[in-house]
Amino acid sequence: MFLAKALLSGGSGGSGGGGSSRGGNLVRGLGGLLTGGGGAGNIGGLVGGLVNLISEAAAQYNPEPPPPRSHFTNVEAQESDEIRQFRRLFAQLAGDDMEVCATELRDILNKVLSRHQDLKADGFSLDTCRSMVAVMDSDMSGKLGFEEFKYLWNNVKKWQGVYKQYDTGQSGTVGRAQLPSALRAAGFQLNEQLCQVIVRRYAAEDGSMDFNSFISCLVRLDSMFRAFKSLDQDGSGHIRVTIEDWLQLTMYS
């Protein structure tokens, strides 16, 4: 899978993902995930402009590196009680292969979120969880191991704190006016043009963003910035990819 290899080793390749369900609560809506705008015109100019905007923002983004892929039984030492609880829940839902597909990831995350009533969130949609799996799917299996899940959850937990901070009206959404500041607090220095693109893609008609959409947006930003920085090995702010790699990068993420 091109994206995962770009994130972890700077290479290229391709694959897809999906999976079976082991039960759990269904999410009641996709929120603003599928809303957004479109346009017509010069596609090459549009793509080039967006890549330039991303290169400027990516230069300022310095997240923690993804974890190496490790077997479930080799990473139990020195874990917090919270992580031990996640491990037990993960083991219950993952099955014999100790990996979870997007449906199983949704069940795990939503069970954890159900304990956080202050978020006022319905939970994660299946589409958001598919995106999470694609971003972290380092072995092209369409599934996540526990270490990948733990890394993902640490990001979700960090971004959850940002979401709560900028849900100033405690409405269960981050408003349009607060969104640029919320994205900066999450580690993404974006200009107004990129913020407008994000609003059209992920926000509701009034410009607000619910928790599912907020996390989905940040997962995508994180993955695209990582991929760009990995491919921009000379730090020039420019990358070259084939059409196949471009399609794999954009379609499976």
C-alpha cells in the first residue's frame, strides 16, 4: 500500500482494505464526512495549487513517528492501566489473528467513546474507521495490529482534548469560527485557503464540524503530511509521483 510505505519507509506499492463485523453499536450518521463542495475548471492548476499549499503546511508539521509493527505478545511491559484495558478489549474483538478490520476498529473505538459522555458524540462512522485503517495499514493486510491501534488511539485521545477545548458552546461541534484555531492546536498550521477546502469537505452546511468529522479530517491531514514529508527527502517542498502512486495515495487513505 503506497501510503503506508510512504509513511514508514518512503517507498511505493498498492493494496485495499475492508473486513468483517463482530457486532457492537452502529453509528447513527456520517456527520459532515460526506458533505462538501465541488467545482470545475483547470484540474491541473487545482491539484498543483493544493500540493503547494500542503507542502507549505507540511514543512511545519512534526508529529511523533509511527510505531514499528510488533507482535501482540511482545509489547505488554510497562503499560498503563488504560492501555491494559484497551489490550483486553482489543483481544476480545480482534480474534485469533490479533488484528482488527475497519468494522472491528469502529466497535472498539465506539465502546471506548461511550464512556465519555461529555463528548456528545454519536461515535465513529465506518468510513472514518476505514480511513484510519488505510493510514496505519503498514503490511497491506487491511487490518491493524495492537501497536498500530495504540498509536492511533493516542492521536485520537490528543485530538479529543483539542475538540473539547474548542467546542466552546458545548454543542457537540466545533464552530466555523473556532475551526482554524482548533486545527492549529492539533498541530496543523494551515492558511485560510486550505481551511476553506477542509470546511467544504468535512463540515456541515453551517461550517461546524462534529467529532467524527473532526477526527476524520485530522487523520487525513496527518497521513497526507506524513506521506509528503517522507517523499520530499531533500526538503525542497516538491515531490514527483507516478499516476499509479498518486491514485493509490489518494484513494486508499
